[in-house]
Amino acid sequence: MSAIRALCQLSLSSSRAFATRSATRSVARAALAARAAPVSSASRAFSVSARRLGEGASDVALAQRLGEELKYENEAAPAAEPDFLKAFKAQGTWAIEDAPGMDEVTLSRKFGNEDIRLIFSIADIQSEQEPEFEEGEEAAESEESEVPLHSYPIRCSFSFTKAGAPGALTIDAMCQEGTFVIDNISYYNDAKVGTELTAEADWKRRGYYLGPQFDTLDVSLQDEFDKFLQERGINQTLAYFVPEYAEYKEQKEYVSWLKNVKDFVEA
């Protein structure tokens, strides 16, 4: 089990950015459905042909719809690497580990004798729901122009280890609207237990004391932890990058999913 899935489930508000993208996809799907008018004779001819080939009678129609949505997404996607990603890489602070087909992204960096790792998941974007409005609320909402572009929450798991020193410090936090809201800070005597992404390590972590809730600590102690993170580049810039990259990756994975499913149906 991954470090992200081991975090506590928190209920926070969804963002208009994701709702807008979801709505755009819904409109695209509706447009595709409208263009695909049924032709009874062609359907009967295909039905016979499909049975002869050992395929389902709906395969061609499904592949066509997938292809149309894939075409729409490819046309809407930027051709080059987005500027925000170029700027982040140009800083040379964090290395990005992003395996195609996986829903987790890892950022890592060195700070003195420390190895710092941040893991977040695009699953938090996928699980967001469109906001529901009461009567009269929608108009008021539309008048609010100063709304953060990426306001949906992203779970983050930080780990800190030191070369030649035992133990590991881990921080569970929520990234939203340009800030990291810390849930708890844990310490493990065994660095492997605190950092390994295995089922065995996760099982062992369940028996450990996770530390106090961060917001129950003395305010001055919270401030010192904030300075500790800021000094290591865990700041507003990173907090804006995380949801932006999560959205970028989710879109890439969605396009890849469309292509893979279409190829499978057509095979």
C-alpha cells in the first residue's frame, strides 16, 4: 500500500477548475453522441459481420466514440511542454519521477545531508465531484472572479532521511490554494519503516505513534516547523506546482487511457 493511500481521508470542498474540466468533457461527450446518428441498415449489416468475426455487436460504435473523444482531447492539448513545468525544471531544485500509467508522482531533492521526498497522487483530482448549488447560489458564484485556479485538495506525504543517521521524519499534509496544511509529523527509529512503499512497511507503520495533530501544538512550535519546511523549498511555489502538475498528469493519463481502451476494443 502506498504512502498516499495510507493517509487519513479528509473531506474538503471541490474546485471550480476541476468542475469546469469535467463539464467540458461532458459537453464533448454530448456533442459526440449527437453526431453519431443510428443507421438501422448499417447496424444490421455490422451485427452480422461482427458475429462472423467473433466480435461484439457494439465494438465498432464504441471504438468510434473513443476515437472521437481521443481526437477532441488531442486537439485541445498543448503541443509543447507547458510553461509552468519548464520553469519548475529550470530551477533545478526538485527531480520529478513520473511513471506513465501510475497515479502517484514523486518529487525528490537533496538538502545538505538530507534526502527529501514528496509523494502525491492524481487520484484526489479524479475523486473530486462537481459542486452542488442551491437555488440562487449559482449566479452569486459566477460573480466571484478572484477564485484560485487550482483549489482542490491534494494529499501529500513528505519524508526526510539523513545520510549516516538513523531514523526518518515524515509529514502528512494537504496541499490546497498555495499552502501545505500539515496534519501530523511522525518519527520512525527505522528509516526503512518510515519511507519504504511496501505492504510490509505500511503494516508496521500502523502500530507506531503518528505524533500529535499539528494544529494542537504550541503556535511558536508550529512556526518553527514552518520555517524548517520553508528553508527546504517546501513553500508556496511548490504548493502551487503540485496541483497544477497533478492536473497536467491526469490529462495525460486520460488521453493514454482513451487510446489504450480504443486499441483493445479494436484488436
